[in-house]
Amino acid sequence: MTSSEWLALAAVALAAIAAVGAACAPRRAIGALVTGGAALSAVAAGALAVATVGRPGTTTESAWLVLDPAAGILVAVIGAVGLASVVVSPSYLSTVTGGLVRASRIPRLYYSLLFAFWAILAAVPVIGNLGGAWLLVEATTAASALLVGFSGTPRVLQ
């Protein structure tokens, strides 16, 4: 595997690991875990962009991945937006008054869904299989629909 392939896998896997970690970690450790996971995944995504843009006109193809400069840039944008989302999430969560889950479980479920959405979305531009890409896009729809439920207003669910 090339370094670009490793970086693409790291950008996706680190977000997925953070999703599982947020679901399983003790409540007091969630903040540090999600901040660290977001930073690591965003750095891997940025490094992927640098690695792919540094080789214009070059496409790396393997059994499951296709990497070119456009994919690298898109994954980096997803990483930057994901990192920004995690940074502003504590202030957003402080405004959530009700919703589908108990208040004590909101951060755990919210961050798990946010990182799952991030990982799935980052996988879409690099997957080398059209059927897999279609399934991933559908999974982003499901994850984002669940994230919308955190607004706490009944109208959002209509």
C-alpha cells in the first residue's frame, strides 16, 4: 500500500474509532476522546490532501480505493468541517433541551453519530466501487437524519 492509501484509511478509520470510543467511553472521558479523535482524523485528511495534490495527474487505484487530487481535497474539507463541528458541539449541546434520548445520554449518542457520519462521508470520495459509494451515501443520509433529531424540537421530526 502507498502512503496515500494509508492516509485515506487513517482519515476514515480514526473517525470510525472515535465513533466507537464515544459510544463506549466513560462520560467524563468523552470530551477528550472526541477532541483527540477529531484532531487526528483531520490531520490525516489534511496530509492526504497534501500527498495527493503534490502529485497532480496521478491516480492511485487499488481493489477498494481510488485516490486522486480531487478526492484528497474533498477528504480534507470533510476533515476540516468535521473538526469545526466537534469544536462547536459543546456549545450546541448546551442548548439541547429535549429530544429522543435522555439528557445524560445525549453527548454519547450525539458524538457517536457525528463521528459515524464523518467516517462514512470521508469514505465516499475514496471508495473505488460504485455500489459501495451508493451504500455509503445512503448511510450518510441515515446518520444525518438521526443527528437532526438532536435539535429537541418536535417540528424537526415532521
